[in-house]
Amino acid sequence: MTRPGTYIDGAWTSTDGAPVITVVNPATEQPFGEITTSTPAEVDAAVRSAERALTDPAWATLTVEDRIAIVERFAELVTENAPELARLRSGSIGAPYKSSLTLSNAVGMIGMYLDSVRKVRFSDVRRDEYGDTYVARKPVGVVAGIVPWNVPVRNELRKTVPPILAGCTVVLKAAEESPLAAAMMMDLFTEAGLPPGVINLVTGAADVGEALVGHPAVRKIAFTGSTATGARIAAVAGPQLKRIQLELGGKSAAVVLPDAELDEVLPSLLTFGFANSGQICAALTRVVVPRAMHDDLVAGLVAGAAKHRVGDPMDEATTMGPLVSSTQRDRVLALIATGTAEGAQLATGGGVPAGLETGYYVEPTVFAGVESSMTIAQEEIFGPVISVLPYDTEEEAIAIANDSRYGLHGAVFSADPLHALAVAERIDTGTCAVNGFDVPLSAPFGGVKSSGMGRENGVEGFDEYLEYHSYKLPAALAEELDAQLAGAPGATL
């Protein structure tokens, strides 16, 4: 059955004759589901619905606590529906079902947003030698959220929950490869109590995204995806002076310092180099290691790769599923071939696993003796491929880590955490972990250089969805308002 892919003003709709997306299960190469795409008229209708909802008393008069209550109910519904959301996720991108049940800690992410928004100061009175001012932070307006296919549910949450908590309205564009979970989430948002028009969904290819980005009523674009697409969004949005927040590609370096214990380093490298079949923008795909430790670290990676169970995502024993599509698999295999041709040493993997000719599978792959100038050290592969780059001095290690047009994430490993932090601060990247992989959910996340601009998560993430408005006050009124707002974080008048 083909389901509608357009959700406008609290109702599903589809246009007769509109193209249909067939979602292919990457493990079986068989159709998993069908969903209709959105027409230009439907994109316009979705944006206009969000625009109307901004001023509708059903939404505009809600307090921050009212919005929090809706999102809390939504989190409960996500938990209740986790098995079905996980099934849609696994069937669309091939992620192991067992790990998909956690939805990449989706409920934990919602909890972080709820904690963070309570720390946002929406109103304040500023009294100083220059005068008295009432400062209010108001929703930026209609937000276009555009998500990639690689982590369904979590990606959609990052582009919907923060703007909703801030009081904005949203038009979400689902990824072509994985739109089914996004569609289900629309129903959950409505069941949680969002008024019609606050959340809308459009589905389709680049033309749908372009129409959404260019729509004059859209005030803010929040995008996660490729650097090339991010540049196109900036080009379209720039003339209209729209706000943009872009989380783009990555080629993250893990710098191993000479005093690091490999037994403590390898779990992070193996988990977050191969997680989600390497289809994570922040994956640690470049391991920068002292030359004297190179062979031992490569041996550890090879042994760890051999322990991965690659196969059917619905099998509980599977730890790594297929890539999302034949196009992605072929691209990854081509880059592996390039690595070999350029002189990198293929330590393990590099092909299709035996017995898995059906499905878009690639073996967990490790390259040794990689030089920073090689294609596999510079291009975002977005597959289960780790490159190991040897160095001789700490300065050289830092230079290798910074020898990239990307700057999304990174890690530094050392027996001396303070020294590791000092090295991390010299790596030109948006986030960096000391003796681990991830940064806390509440940390502002985003990239520098070709990895994007703007930040998500934590208190700082709400800055992307709020505008400052300042009002000059007479002294008596300032004193009255100051008393009303005192001791009430996040309070609004």
C-alpha cells in the first residue's frame, strides 16, 4: 500500500499522479514500502499552514511549559512505538534491529532538549547606566528542517523538537531513502497535542528541498547532509537573508598520543569507526598514530573488525548491516579501490562479505600506512572504512588532523587527559572528545570549515530558533517588570 508523504494542517494528503518513492530494503534489495512525493503546490501549502499556525491562538498563546508538556507526551509515544519505529528504520537503511530499538537514544535526546529549554531565558529586564530595556526572545518563525537518511528518528527529532519548544512551526522534509519513520512521527506529534499546522511534512527529491528552502515564508533552514547540498542551500537562502544552520560532512581524526594504552583506545575506534556501517558524519575514520605503535594498532583494528557479525539486520547476532543503497555501496567500493591504487595497505576487508551477494554489504575495512594526501584520507567515504596514518612528532599529528577541509568532530587519546585536552584544543573542529568518542548530548554540536555553521543541542541550540527583540522602558515600568521576572528562569510576560 502506498501511503501519503505529505502532511499539512494536521491531515495527510497526496496529489493524483504525483511520483511515488519506493523504499528498498538494503538487506534484501526488495521493496519495503511506498510513499508519495510532494508537489510544488503541496510544498507551498505546507509552508502556508506553518505560517498560519504561528499566529493561531491555539499555538501562539501556549507558554513554554505548555510546549514542554506536549513534547513530554510525544516522548512517551516514541517509547511506546519504538518497536515499529525500529522496524521502519531497519527496513529502510539496514541498521540492525536490535540496536535500532534504542532509536539512537532518541528519548534521551528529547530529555536533553526539555532540560535545556528550561535554562533558556526568554525574557529579561536589563538595567544599567545606559538605560532600562526589556529584552524578549521570540520564535524566529517558520523553520524548514531537512534531514538525511542515515539515522531515522534521531535526525527528525533534531529538526523538530527544538524549534517546537522555542515556539516556531516546522515543515520537515523527509529523506528519500528513509521517509517512513518520519511519516509515522507526524501522527505521534499530533497525538501528543500539537495543534494543526505546527508540524508539517513534505517528501521528495532535491526539487522539493529547493522549493522549501526558497519559499519566502520560511525564515530559518536547519539542514544536515552533504557539504555540496549545504552550499546549494546557502546559495538559495542567501539572497533572502534567511537564517541557516548547516551540519555537513566530516572526516574526523582520532589522534593517539604515544602514552595511550591501545587496549583503552581500540573500543572507541572500533565502535565509532564502524557504527551504522560507517554511515555517520562524525565517525572516527582517520586514526593518527605514532609510527612505533602503528602496526600494533592496525593489528588490533583487524582483530576487532573480524569480530563484527555482518548480515541480516533482523538477526539478533548481527552487529553490522548493509549500506543504504547500491549507489552508496558502489561508491564505497570505488573509494576502497582508489585507496589501494594510491598505495595504501589494505589490512582487512575491502570487498563484499562472502555469502552476502544479495544486499548492499561491504566488509569492515582497515587501511594501514595511509598518507594524508591520499583520497581515502581526504574524502568522506560514509562506509565502514578506517584509515590509519602514522606520525613521528606531536606537531605532525596535529598537522595531519587539521589537514582536511572538514572540521566536524575528533578525538584525542592519552594517559594524560590534561595534555590530551591541550592537543584537542589545537585541532580545528567543532567538537572533540578526550579519551572517548562522543560529546555529551547537551554540548553544542556542529562543524567548522566545510563541515558547516551553527550549532545544535544544549541551551546554545535554541539560539538558532529565537530572535532578540529590545524595548526601551521608563524606569518605573522597568522596576515593575524586573520584579515580575525575578527568580523565574525562562519566564515570559
